[in-house]
Amino acid sequence: MSKERHFSISELATMFDVSSRTIRYYEEVGMLTSETRDSLTKQRSYTNQERRRLKMILRGKKLGFSLQEIKEMILLYEANPEGEEEKKGIIQHADCKIQEINEQIQQLQLLRDEIIAHKERYLHTR
């Protein structure tokens, strides 16, 4: 039986290009847990499952999900990643976020068009 790989906080920080403080924060808010601590160095140790959780958290943040939304999706995923109800919940969250993003894109495009028009007016009034 092979022993599961553990990662130090600095390994995860390097792997995902985040600070150790960021990882500790996710642990403080209950989104990550350190599995063990080295008895000599007192260093946090994370399992492969926690590495996957961190990857999901960071991906969710990059996509604009709130920590609460990410936490709900992780809980749904870990409860039964193959279950239809869990998949529906995750898809529902994603659909809502996609709609929000589409609305933001539309607003940003309008703002961009206004800025371009304003810039053009300045260029032609010289």
C-alpha cells in the first residue's frame, strides 16, 4: 500500500504561484485543512485532496466566483462528484456566473465604445 503524497505549504505556494499567506487564509476560512504538521518543524502538510481543493479555489477565484460560491461547489463536488443533483447544482452556479459575466462584458463593451468615441472627438478637435 503506497503512502499518499503530502505537500508543504511552500510547495503548494510555488506550484500555484500564490503566497503562503493566501493558503493560510483559505485554511483560516475553512476551505482547506492541513492534514498533519511535521513534529520537528511544525510545518503544515497538505494531502493531494487539499492540493485539488486549492486548485479549484484558485480557478473559481480567477473566474470571479465568491469564496462562498466556491465553498458550496467544493462541498457539492466532494459529497458525490458523480451525483446528478450535485452536477445540477454546480451547473446552476456556473450558469448564473456566466450570465453575470455576459452582462459585465456588455457593459464593458459599451464603456469601451464611449471612450473610443470620446477619444475620436478629441482627436478631431485639435
